[in-house]
Amino acid sequence: LGDLQGARWCINNIGKVYQSLNKHQTAVAMFKRSCEVARELGDLLGEGTALGNMGTSFRAMEKYSDALNCHELYMKNAELRRDVGGVAIMQNELALDYLHNGDLESACKYAWLAVRTGLEIRSQMSGKDDVLKMANFDKNQAKAYNTLQYVLAQRGMYTVAMLVSEMGRARALADILVSRSKKPSKLFGSLDHDLMDSEGRVNQNLVDSTLSEICLLLAKLRSSLIAYSIVNSPLNNANSFVYIWAVSTSAQGEAVNVNYSSIALGEEADLTGFGDGYFSDMMQEMGVREVKFTAVPSTQSKSRDISLISNELQDDVESHKLVKLSQLYDVLIKPVECHLQPFRNQTIPRIVFVP
């Protein structure tokens, strides 16, 4: 029919079918042909799409140099088309290429660039268009935050990973600490722009000053902090982890210490369905409308028992519900329990939880 554009589109889609079947060598052949036709037509978007898909198949074949080349070409292609979203996606793909190849430093650089580009896209959106912002986060930002946290944890940069997790959860920690201290604060204000430079090098002065401000607020609240983040492994999408940070400080806001633990869901912890809706579903099962958690000292051991106080609890709580609470305790509290403030004179230490 002479419809080269239609042919290019079909060839690319056939390549994606082979890709989904893990027949990557055949998929690469399809993408190469699609790319050639796009170049004949002067179709920059079609060429970029084929290059991106080709790079993904090369990565699956562990041909990382070829994957990097394809994704770098697509990023330049997106820059020519002024497709900022395409640039963000390719920056994250490059981070994954380097991660699979064992180059954590370069992976960190490109994951950070992907985060920054996603934030630039968000800043250009209308302040009233929340739906568009949410779509941008899902498409351009969520994967970048996930990749960056994972890479930082692999590099042993746990405090920086905690700050990145806060950036990715829309400032939940800042809102909690500042609202409870009843004191205006610019906590985390410049992290978006200054946490790292364009080469992925961490601004340690900013990390230290931000952590110091957190600890001063915790001291004022006479509290410890436990923060959580669920991270999917970029190396294996079937694996998920709960990252846990415990921050304790002296009454003067000194003796800063950030303790980190990682729990592999499904291996170290069998919490079926853990994630969105897990807690709300659990509370509905228990007949709870309003829940208050209190830690009380155990007379049997040094560990803490968690008591659930609520007027809305059903009188007869089935055993499987108690097992569920015990599982949560083992996963979310026990790994960092030893780092929390001790009980003094039967005084219950305060803990700020950031889910």
C-alpha cells in the first residue's frame, strides 16, 4: 500500500510482542528495521521509540554497551524534539543500564537527573491541575525516586536515601515534624535542587544540616523517628523491600545517629498484599474506626509490647488478626527497636512514624 509510516508502526509493535515473549534477539531485529524506516521518513519520534525499545532488549540480553548507546541516542533524539518527558524516561533507563552493569556511581547520577527532570516538568504545570501532576509523578518521577533510593542503599548512603524517600513522599515527614513543633520551618526546602550536583555527587553539607534540623525538632518533641519506604528492586521487579530508618537524638538534639534496616518482602517477611490498602483493610477487619498505638514496657523482657487501644475494637479479636499485628511488629518495629530511646522510670518514649 506504500504506507511506510503504518509499516514502521507495525514493525515496532511486532518487536514489542517478541520483547514481551523474551525473544529479544528477534525483537532487536524488528526495532532496527523500524528505526531504519523512521529515518527514511525523517520521523524523529518513531526513530526514538525504536531506539528506546532496542536498548531495553539489549539490556535484557546483558549487552550493556549496546543498551547504553541506544538509550543515549534516544535521549539526544528527545532533546532535539524538546520532549522533556522522553528525556526523563531515558535518564532513568540509563540509570538502570548502569545499575545492571554494576556501575553504581553512574547509576546514581542518571537516577538523580531523572528526578530533577521530573521535578522540572512538574514545576511547569498549572498549580490547579492536580490530576496532571499525579500522572506526571506516576510516569516520570515514581520510578526515578525508586531507582535512586535503591542505588543509594546499595552504595551504603543510607541517610541520603532517607532524604530522597522524603522527597518522593511529598514532604510527609516535614509536614508532621513542623506541624507538631508548631514552628515555621524550611525543612527540606532546597533538597530538590541541591542534594546532588549534575554528576550525582552528594552535597554532604546540605545532608548534615538537614539531618541536624530534623534532630533539633525531634529533641523539641522529645521523640524518636521511624521512617519507612517500600522500594521495588530495579534488578528484579518481583522483589520488594521495606527500607526502615530510625533516628534518635539527645535532649539537646545532639548525638545524631541514623540506623538503617532493609526487609525483603516475601522472603524475610510474608506480608501478603503489603502496600496500598493493607492497613485500611486490616482495620476494617478488626472493626476499628479510630486507632491509637501506645508502647508499654514488658515485664518479661527488654523488648516492647505493642498495645492497641481503641473503644471501637470488637470484644472477640480472632487469632489471625493478632497474628497480623505480630507480623507487622516483626517487620516494621523489631529491626530498629534496639536503636530507639529506652524506657526511663516507666515513661513511654515518643516515636514519630512516617509510613
